[in-house]
Amino acid sequence: MKYRNGFVSNSSSSSFVIIGVSDDTIMQQIAFKDGKFEDGEYRDVDCDYGIDHSCALNYYGSCGEPYYIGMDISKKLEEKILPELKKEFKQKVEEEYKIDIPLNKIEFYYGEVGDG
């Protein structure tokens, strides 16, 4: 019998495990620094199966309207605990974007996003 470890996805979706943010204000600040938010709208968020990998952080959601911005932690979960990963995310955002995010706004998210 064969067992599959990890996520199973079909051709129209992608699974994710991330540390990130869903707060609109913080997401807009990050997207603005990435050149993906202007005049009150997200722009150039190009999703491949619901995930845009074109920046230092990934955008998760439907094309043009992200639900989360974060970093993939699927491989790091075996080595670190969530509080450490939250601090790592906070440090990354501070270094890459010069944005200070309160630790209580950084959360663990998992799920599946699709291309349609």
C-alpha cells in the first residue's frame, strides 16, 4: 500500500501552510512596497493556482484580491515551533519592507486556493 505524505492537490488548486497576515491595513502596506497596491486597489497580483510567488512574501487568494500575505512554512514546521516562526516572519517583514507588525497580528494559516 502506498501512502502520500503532505498535501494533495489537483490541477486547479494548491495547498498552503503559512505564517502571515490577513489584516487589510498591513497587507496593503506590504503590497504597496511591492508595487502591487495603488489607488486603493491591488494591481499585478499574478496568481498561479491562487499563489503569487513574485515577491519576498507570497500572496494567497484569488487573482487580484489576496486573502493572506505570508511565507511558506511547510518545511520549517519540522524544525521550529509556531512562536519562533512568527518572530522569523516579523523580522523578515521588518528587514524587507521596513514595516513593524505586532506579533498578535501574525497568524498561522493553512488551506487551499484555486485558479478560478
